[in-house]
Amino acid sequence: MAKSIKAEHVFYEYSTEQGQVLAIEDVSFSIEASGFLCVVGPSGCGKTTILNILAGFLKPTQGEVLIGDDPIGQHDENQGVVFQDFAQLYPWRTVRRNVEFGLEMRRVDRKTRAQTANEFLQMVRLEKFADAYPHQLSGGMQQRVAIARALAYNPSVLLMDEPFAALDAMTRDDMQKLLTDIWQETKKTIVYITHNVAEAAYLADKVLIMDPHPGTVKAELTIDIPRPRDLLGSAFIQAQREILGLLTANNH
């Protein structure tokens, strides 16, 4: 079941040889269950830090993050994560065995694992490649396997860190459409990191716009455009203009 996310007054500070660095400062936001939040901003604005906190990889220095009603870290299985790097798949495992990995860790029986893997490989349209190895697939196909793997153990929240940034433009467009279909089918709560304004306008219900040094929330924008979204429609172009305007307003 999808869960809401709520971050309240979150700070994250880390140590370097030069002293303490404040990565994010007083970040608050919320997204309802089954919502799609895109976090947009320039390098150094704390996008990935936020994602790592939501994934439970980092603990906030201050503040609180709730997934559903629970403080983060109480139910590690709540979060599925998809990274930008194609190397996130295990090269020695077939596509099917990669998708089964999280289920194996949970000691799910072999028959159920195989059924679940088949179901999600069909969802990402890769069932014909179940016995291939990652090196035999294109970058876009590898990312589809990574999405299937993240979904297979049924997390309530899917966290995505610029997963399509390294893909060519046509493949990226196809992946955005596919992700929208998967999101509507699975009703997962998604938090998606991007620096691509058009991608945020296409995917999101809500866009969180960040300012850098330290990372703070500059603005929040609701994108209320019916789906599927027309990439040439005036509402879509206007949404991109609004995001871009908020990103570039009063920059330091």
C-alpha cells in the first residue's frame, strides 16, 4: 500500500576537513499517498541528500521524516530506490534474477519469486529478456530492469535519483511515458530527483524547487494538468515556464 511522506524542518550537516557543511537547511514538504513529487534544482541544492534521507541511508541532523505515520527507519522495506547509474544491477545475475533479488533477501519461495518477477518484467515490457544479462541490454532497458526490481518487493514508496539522466532524448521520453503508466497502475508514492524542467512538468503532481548552498526549499508548485500530458499543449509549456521562473528568480 502506498504511503504519504512528510518532512518537517529537516537539516543535514556533515563534517569535512574544512569544517562542518550544511547540506540542507529547514526543509519541509509533504506528498500524499500515491502522489508524484519531483524535486528540482541546480547542483549543490541537496536533492540527493533529501533522497538519501528518505531512503534511510542518511539520518537528519535535525527534524523529522514520516513515511505514513512512522518515523523513517522503522520499516526499511518501505522504500524502493532507483539510481542514475546503470551499474546498479548485478552483472552476474540474469534480468529475472536481478528482479528477484529483494524477494530472495526476504526469503520468499522460488515459485512466488518467479511469478512476481514475470509480472513486473511484463509491466516494464522486458519479459522476453528475462534470461539475458545486464551487459546485453541497452541503458534504457537496464533502467527498466532496475525499476522492476525496485517494485517487485512491493515498497510503499519509490525513490528515483535522476534515473533517466544518462539516456538519449528519445529513450528518456519513452521511459517517462512508461514510468507514468507504471505509476498509474501500481499507485506508488514516487519521489523523483531531476534537474530537467520538462521532465518535472511531465511527471509530477507537485514540484519542490530547491535553492543551493545550503539546500533550502525555494517554492512548491502543484501541476494540475490532466494525463496523459500533451508535450506541445499550452498548459504543459506554461508549467515549464513557471518552474523555470521559480528556479531562476532572485538567484544568489
